[in-house]
Amino acid sequence: MKADIVIRGGTILDESGERRGDVAIAGDRIVGVGDGLTGDREIDAGGCLVTPGFVDLHTHLRQPGKEEAETIETGSRAAALGGYTAVLAMPNTTPTIDSASVVREVLELGRAAPCDVHTSGAITVGRAGEQLAPMAEMAKLGVRVFTDDGSGVQDDRLMRRAMEYAAGLGVLLAQHCEVTSLSEGTCMHEGEVSARLGLPGQPSEAEELMVMRDIALSRLTGARMHFQHISTAGSVAMISAAKAAGMAITAEAAPHHFTLTDESCAGYDATFKVHPPLRSAGDLAAVRAGLASGDLDAIATDHAPHAPQDKELPFDKAPPGMLGLEYALALALTNLVDSGIGMTVSDVIAALSWKPARIAGIDDHGRPIAVGSPANLAVFDPEHRWCIDASGGASRSRNVPYVGMEVRGRVTATILAGEAVVLDGKAQR
Ligand code: DOR
């Protein structure tokens, strides 16, 4: 078959391993893998890795309601530039994504985006933690993951009911683990640094108590459970133990939690404010080790754009969150592979691509690079060294906590359903 695009001369890396070869694409499929393939258009992948496109389990696209910070268009462009071919939007928008009509609106806006936009739905109406949202109605539209992200479901009995409901529907519950009675009024991790800065700190236990409860409730109900942006050593240990006991549990970690510690908050710059907060060096090491062992399955960005005027507020008043989509790959290669914790490039791509795709049931992504597979691919130069700047890239916001960091790994091309949406590191739409 005549190919539209040939990705030439790269090293293919997918779940089945690593090999040299060209990849030929016609329409939205891979039609050839091998040597000397030809097509109408060629993408030079010399020195690059060609992998399944990345899948972000945790993206705040801010639409509807906070379009001054991000839109589905700008957020998905940032995703494509970061090598992502699919993202899972978080439901803490205005209005909340807690009904079929808002799900429809987001999916409709997502159709024009340069990556596949999936959405999560809220577990409770308005994320208020009081009444279950109509999950069945949203599941009918293809929603596979439910979360109240931005906050956790506080009420134990309601969470139990949510798990029973979700198990019956065959959907996944994902939890932002934070017990508000311990976290209310806090703005950073509780420890030596918060004491020094005089800022109210949130103990690790605010996260860990909810991880502990949800493991218990998952055992009680048999529901699958996914833990979002895990940040403490204690949480990693509980998740490891639950997995060793055979429980149906998955977890993700965010780039900032394996890159930065609470020491970054020392300048009172709210760019470094995030929930859960940047933790201690020991927690950072535990998150890295959890990713290396695979007990933390996925790297998820928690890309959380906030408009500059909001992030310029004093540390205790500013909203939490930081950008991630255009930095995750490079931060992972630099801080996970190069830090000597035993993580390979292949482990990193597993955590960015096929593992999250599988967790969220995003079937057309993360697939092996083989004839017949959907052509959703990332091409990147793993040795390209660059310095992260303050521009914020394609995002509407600029809350980048990594400014000045030297990293390696840059996406040169992203292919979505056979279309080169990023070429030579530039967005094509
Ligand atoms: O830092 C955060 N920002 N954590 C969250 O859970 C929510 C997110 C946001 O929406 O800004």
C-alpha cells in the first residue's frame, strides 16, 4: 500500500522492545514497519526514538469556565508538543463536568484538538462531596474515569457507594487523596521548611489517611481504584503493599513530585504551590523509587494552568498548580533515567504511554508499533539538551516551576490518527 507518511531511520520503542526501522502510515493506520519504506512525505527520525504517543491521565484544560488560563485548544496543543496523543481532562471546571450535557460540550470542543480529548466525570455533583453524580449517564457517552480531582471525596459512606456504583458500571474511580480536616488553611508541606518560612503546613498524613481508607474500601467493595498524584513515602509504601496483596490498584505520580521538593517554596513564589504540595527529599526519593519499581504505574502531568494575575498573589492566597505537558518527557528522562535509580527509557515511555492508556481504557493509544495499529505516535530526540524557559510554551498560562533547568529529550514530531500535528518541534494546528 502507498504510504502517506514514512518516519525514517528512527529507533522504534514500544511494549515489545526496541528495534531499528521505518514506520509507514496510510490514513490513520500504520501500514508498514521495516527498512527502506517509502511514502509521499518523509519525517527524518535519525537519532530519534519513535514510540506510541503519550497519554496523560491528569490534564486541567480549564474549559468551560476558566478560558483565561487555558482552553481545550491551547491545552491540547501543549499536549501535542509534549508528545501526547491523548489526554484525560479533569472535571473541576465551571460548571463541573458532572452531567451528560457538560461531557458532551467538552467532547465536542475536543474534536478539533490536536490530540484526542477524553474527559473524566465528577464522582459527586458539583464535586461538593454530598451526592453521587449521574455516572451511568456520563459512562454512556464514553466516560471511563470518575474523580472529584481538586479535592477528595471526604465522606466514607459516600465513597463506598461510589465504589459499588462504579464497579457495577465497569468504570474506574480515581482519587485526589486529601483529608480536608488536616489540609484546610494550609499552603505547603508540613515540615522543617514550612516551620522556617512560617507558612501553614499540610502533613503527609492528609494524603495518607485517604489512601489508607480507599485501599480498605476497595478491599470491601472489590472496586478498582486509581490514586492520583501520589506524593509521600507513606502513600507509596501502602500502594506497594496493596499491590503485593493482589489488589486492583493503580497509581500515578506527577513530574513535579519527582523533580522538586518543599525547599523550592523558600522564595515564597506561588509558582511552586501545588496540591498535593511539594514534599521532602525523602518523599521525592520514594516517588522515584515507586516509579522505578512500577508500583506507581504512570507519570501523569497534573498540568494545572493558572493565569499570571492569579499566580502573582501571595503564596497562601494563590491557587495551586503548575504546567506539565511540555516538560514531562524531558523531566522524566533527566530525573528518572539519569539519576541512577534503575529506570530505563523504556520504563519511562511505559509510564507515559501504554500503562496510562490501559488504566483509562484509552484503547487506540499506547499500542504496539505494528501493521494495523492506529497511527498515534511520538518522535523525540532523547539526547537533545535544552533549558526550560518561562514562556509556558503553547499554554495560555506561564506557571512553570522548572525555569532554568537543563534537561534532555525533545519531541520533534507527534502523529495523531495519521496526521503530523507536530513537525520539527512545531505545532501544525
Ligand atoms: O495543584 C493542583 N491544582 N492540584 C489539584 O488537585 C487541582 C489543580 C487545579 O485544578 O489547579
